[in-house]
Amino acid sequence: MIKAGILGATGAVGQRFVQLLADHPWFEITSLAASERSAGKKYGEVAKWRLDTDLPESVRDIAVVSTRPEEVDADIVFSALPAEEALKIEEDFARAGFVVSSNASSHRMDEDVPLLIPEVNPEHLGLIEIQKKKRKWDGFIVTNPNCSTIMMVMTLKPLMGFGIESVHVATMQAVSGAGYEGVPSMAILDNVIPYIGGEEHKMETEPLKLLGEFDGKAVKNAKFWVSAACHRVPVMDGHTMSIWVRSKERPSAEEVKNAMLKFDPRLGDLPTSPKKALIVRDEPDRPQPRLDRNQGRGMSVSVGRIREGQDGAIQYVCMGHNTIRGAAGASILNAEVLKKKGYL
Ligand SMILES: NC(=O)C1=CN([C@@H]2O[C@H](COP(=O)(O)OP(=O)(O)OC[C@H]3O[C@@H](n4cnc5c(N)ncnc54)[C@H](OP(=O)(O)O)[C@@H]3O)[C@@H](O)[C@H]2O)C=CC1
Ligand SMILES: N[C@@H](CC(=O)OP(=O)(O)O)C(=O)O
């Protein structure tokens, strides 16, 4: 078993890591780290457990440590730290020789850090050697994208052959994306909030790196543009988005559907990879978060309503589980690929 630590283990995403790693066949939780407020106390006392499965017994009595590398016993650390804290702490861990699989945004756009979706750009892992050499680190950092970006980019990947020119997207994002204390119930019930700080910029920039080409030295960004509008809606889990894609080749809805149906990333049999990365639905009223977010144990992205728009764009809806495929599950799948490819 590979020894795994979780940084930010008591938080919303940290708890998802604990839930998904507790019975993982390759990783064993050996350290749980959080702020000085929690350090020294038992995990079961300080983690206000809010998931709909029980707190795993195996972690209840583990003493939480602080996020200093010398206190953490692990080969890999999964980071669910707030971005401001992750910036330095993740570097401290990589410098100290740890593999860091991060869900935080701090290092995503660093030119020597892989921003990874295993089904989309596994070749970007070539940046690891460049990162280690440049920074003189024994360890390294690999990141997963923003939760909305992940869902959208998984649907764009099979369309790249049509010559994408532009993408418009409007999101409807679940409240869990902001964390338990993030959006007061008085603000979101009976309401839609048309603003999520920083989200539109992430959706407009991260896809270009993810779908860019790695030439052995650097990633050259993909050459199309994305325009995003992000909204918070009163849904617990599951980010839904309406997407309009304009391409040079002007494919029909049928051709787009077939490209998505044929999308086979050939990841092999990794514990967290779903049987189908994309699930294409024909019903006129799907996907829906409540019905579709747990497809592929929360790791599949569901697509529906693929149709030709008025201006030659292809229009569709996609949806995925934001704290599993969009956060903890994404980092764990990244780590499984690292293991499979011999980086771990
Ligand atoms: N919620 C979501 O769906 C998603 C979140 N993310 C990203 O994941 C990260 C975590 O988000 P979330 O789980 O919602 O956040 P939470 O606020 O719920 O949890 C934060 C965690 O970090 C710890 N922490 C806070 N400050 C420090 C510090 N100074 N030093 C060390 N540890 C600290 C907290 O410990 P303590 O309990 O002791 O305070 C807690 O364990 C963020 O970067 C967020 O942007 C990404 C995608 C989705
Ligand atoms: N902002 C996202 C969650 C998040 O924290 O994203 P990021 O990993 O890019 O910081 C949401 O609300 O739903």
C-alpha cells in the first residue's frame, strides 16, 4: 500500500478525500493534516463530518497533525487546502520530497506544473521532470482543474478534431462547491446568484492549457477562446452547464453525438476511473444533478440535449459531481495515473 496524507483533511473536500481513500485498494491513509486549530486533536473530534456515509472508523482516532512536512508520514499528499495556504505549503511538501496531488488552484497555471485530467491530457505529465529539474525538488506537484472546467473540458476533448473556434458556457453550480459555510441558506434558497468569484476567469483560461499541446518542453495553449458566465443555484451537489461550441468544420448534432459516444480514453482498469467517462443521454430533460450526479460513482460526466443552434454552433448540456469528479475524485484519479506510469 502507498502511504497517503491529506492536507486540509477536516474541510469539505478533505472529507471527500477521507471517504474515497478509506477503502482504496492502493492507498492507505497514514496522516491527516489541518490548521493549528485542529492539530493534536482526534480527527473524529475536529472534523464536522457532513457526508452521507458514516465517518470511517479507521480514521476516527487518528491524531490530526499540522501541515508541516516533518509531521506528515506519507509517500503522497492530497491537498484540499484553501488556495492562499496551498501556495506555500504545497511547495514545502514537494521540496521535502513528497508527491503532491492538489485540488487547489494555486499552482494550476504554473508553466511547469501539470494541470491534469487523465482522460484528456496524460502526456502533460512530461512536465514533472522539467519541474523537478527547474525547482531542484525531489518531489513534485500535479494539479486537477477547477470543478466546472473539468466537466466542460471532458466534453470538449472529443470535439477537438472539428477545429474548435469558440466556446460559450453558462453554469449552474451547486452550493457544495463553496464549502459548508460558503453560501448562507438565506442567500441561496428561492434564488440564483449570478456571480462566483474567480470562476469565470478559471473557466476561460484552464481549458486552453488542458487542451494545449506538450512539445516535450512546454505546453502550447490551444487556440480558441472561451466565454463563461457562472451562477450559483440551490442544488446540493452537481454542476450543470449549457455549452455552445463553434467549430471550423460545422459538424451536425449527430456527428458530435457520435464523437462523444466513441470517446474512449483507454485509461485501463484504474480503481477510480469510471467505465464510461462520458455518458450521452437521449431523453429531452436530462442530464439532471439529482438523477445523474452519481453515475460512475460520481466520476462520469453526463451529456444531453445535443443540438444544432441557430448560428451554426453546437449546443448541449453537461453535468458532473463537483466534489467527486470535480475535486477529490479527480485528484485521486490523477494519483492512480501517477502510480500506473511509475511516478509514484
Ligand atoms: N468545495 C468544493 O466543492 C471544491 C473546493 N475546491 C478547492 O479545495 C480547497 C478546499 O476547499 P474546501 O474543502 O471547500 O475548504 P474548507 O474551508 O472546508 O476546508 C479547508 C481545510 O484547510 C484547512 N486549513 C485552513 N487554513 C489552514 C492553514 N492556514 N494551514 C493549514 N490548514 C488550513 C482547514 O483546517 P481546519 O479545519 O483546522 O480549519 C480545513 O481542513 C480550496 O482550495 C477550494 O477552492 C475545489 C473544488 C471544489
Ligand atoms: N469555485 C468552485 C469551487 C472551487 O473551489 O473551485 P477551485 O478549485 O477552482 O478553487 C465552485 O464553486 O463551485
